[in-house]
Amino acid sequence: MILLAAPGGVAAEGPMPAWRFPENATIGALARGVCKGCENDRDVKYCRDFSLTRSQVRILLSKARPITEQQFGQDPNYLWAPCVVRGEARWDETKVRFEISAVLIATVWFDDASTQRLACDGACEEAVYPGTRVHPRVR
């Protein structure tokens, strides 16, 4: 999908699309918040402490790899947190919106309405959160 690589989607389980975040990609303004529908979650109180810099977002989007919706929903290695950072990235003729949770799971939306879920599997946590595998406030 993405040439981050080439668009496609994760709507149906099938072959995993390729993912590459280009070096020439620019990351726009970032906004902190909570995931849609999570406003009343008991852990929202920790969200005020969660933020990412453009550099951290670049590291995550560069090192992350696609995961399926089934993996995201059922694999205990892919945690969930209500805290998110939202933003946009652009490169060449591509523009995407993204949302990254405090446990470093990213969702990327493309203009063609396709979606890609990404996770680091340990590849970027140290760079984003030095000295710890996940954000210390997320349980």
C-alpha cells in the first residue's frame, strides 16, 4: 500500500502492503489528544503528559512495520492507550493523516480512503522513549 510506498488498504486481511516512509517526507503540525470514542476512558488523565516531537514521529514512521487488524485486536504484544498524537505527512504527490498512540501504534489514512496500521515491535521504542519500552505512564 503505501509507497510510503503504494496505496492499498488494510480493510481486508490479505497480503501485507509494503511500507516505507520516505526521507523527503515532511511532517506537519502535531496535535495531542485522545482517540475517538475514548474521552471517558479511565486512563485519559495521563494523556496530558503524552506528546511526540516531529523527530520522534519520523523515527516511528520510519521504523514501524505493517500489522493486520487481526494482530492489532488480538495480539497481546500490541497494547492500547487512549492518548494520541495526530498529524499529517507529505512527500512527492502523497499526503497522509496519521494518529500515533502512546504505546506507539500508528494508524495512517491515505487520500484513497485506505488505512494502514503500523507497529514498531521493539524497533523504535528506545529511540522514542529512551530507557523504557513503552511510555512510563501507560499501563
